[in-house]
Amino acid sequence: MERRQLEFFLAIAEAGGFTRAAGRLNIAQPSLSYAIRVLEKELGATLFERHGRGVRLTAAGEALVRPAQQALRGFALAEVAVRASSEGGFGRVVIVGNTLWAIDPLVGIVSTFRRLQPAVQFVVRDPVSRSDALDQVRSGAADLALVDGTPPGGALTSRRLAEHELVAVLPPAERGNLPEEGATSVAALVELGLVSTPRGTPMRELLDRALEEAGAAPEIAVETAHTATVVPLVLAGAGAAVLPEGMAAEAAAKGARIARLDPPTRASVSLVWRSGRLSEVARQVLLVAGDGMSAGDSTGGR
């Protein structure tokens, strides 16, 4: 089993089809199909089954996804470690990303990289908005950006890093007011009073989108400009909030009540950079983040 085969496999799984994956990888589709046939023969299992105009993972394919991701991450870490030992490991990387995604997945990326290259300096900035984050990358003011929603196109290239489930975070006193299954709707949270950040901020955009999809009025009981005060306000009984599961876990550790949203709501997070305009150390950060650059730097937005 080769690294390239695993990269091809994950590209197809993400794209949902051989044609789309071949376009992203910038290779001929017959070459991609042949590589997957060889991989399936080596594993003794079919990884994809066709449906409509695309493909979906078989049970064997589903089982391979996580090990494949871990294997490629291992290759990336090995490459960064070797380069660090031979190049001295100095450099500076500027990443722009709001607080929601600075906790997860950015904390894990930075901590892993710092263990490999302790001489590299990281600067993490909080953007005013999603468009501000993208503008900083376009202008060269930042090397990388973390954004949610649809990845940008044009001169920017992106790689999806994570998909977070949004959950309801309620005051401890609200424990008895939930259905037995521990789920609630966004509309029901309006009655408790919603705590969020101002319009235009990532947290507020996620909440407004969820309210719109639920057909609920976008009423906010407490609007705070400080993201760090949202959880304390909820804990103090000022209202409820909708947060990514990572931030919600921290709130739960302090006594907040966590409930699943029904219907489920998710946020996809992508790492964005300028095509062909990365410093070597920033490229190594991408490797640690799980992108081998096999399909990214020449294809534009995804």
C-alpha cells in the first residue's frame, strides 16, 4: 500500500466521484481508477460502489477512511521532522481564525507543529469577519485562514479540516426542562433567551443560519462583543447558546447542560491559503494539518 494510493482513495471519498476527484488531483481518470483497482486487489475488498453519477463508500471503504487519514498524517509528520532537523526549523506563520475554530482544530495543529519545530513562531489573529479573514490571506497579511461555510474560489485554495456538530448549551438550572432524549430545537432556545455575539461574527452567523432553517425569529436576548463571556453568561443563567461541540465540552465541564439540536446542525471548517504563494514553513503547517498538497495548490477553491 502506497501513500499515493491512500491520497487518491481519500480524494474520491471526499469528492463523491472519480471524475471530480481526478479533476481536483489534476490526473487522468483512468490512472485514478487503475490505482484504486490495485489498492482494492491488495486489500481484497471493494472500496466504492457506484450510485447515480457518483460513488459511495462500501463498509470496507468506511473502515479504511480513518486509518488512511492517520497514515497520511504520519507521512506528513515524518517529513516535517526531517526538514526541521536539516533546516534549523526557524520561521514565522501568521494564521487568522476566529475563536470558534482557534480552539478546535487550530490548537491541535499548532501544538503538534511546535513539538516538531519549537523555533517556529506562530501569530494567531482574530478577524472581524469571514471576509476579513479571506482578505488578509489574499493580501499576504496572513499565511493561512480558518473559515467555516462554503470554501472560497479564485486565487485561494482550501482544504476541509473538520466538521463540527453544533449543540445547545443551557444553564444548569434548565436540566429538568429537556425531553428525555436530551435533544432540543433551536426555536425552543429562543424562549429561554439566546446569548450570542454581534451580527457579522462567526458565532452569530452560525446561530442566525440555524434559526432561519428552523423558521424561528432571530431574537437575541443578550448580545456580547466578547466571545469569552458567552459561556459565563449561560452559566450565570442569562440564557442559552449554540456552540460547536468543542467549546460546549468546556462549558459542560463547568456545569452547563448540553443538548443535541433536533434537527442536527453542523459547521464545516476549512484551511485557506493563496495558491502558489506559501512560505516553506507555512507549507509544512499544511502538512501537519493533514494536507499533503497533492490536490490543493494548483486547483484553486474547492
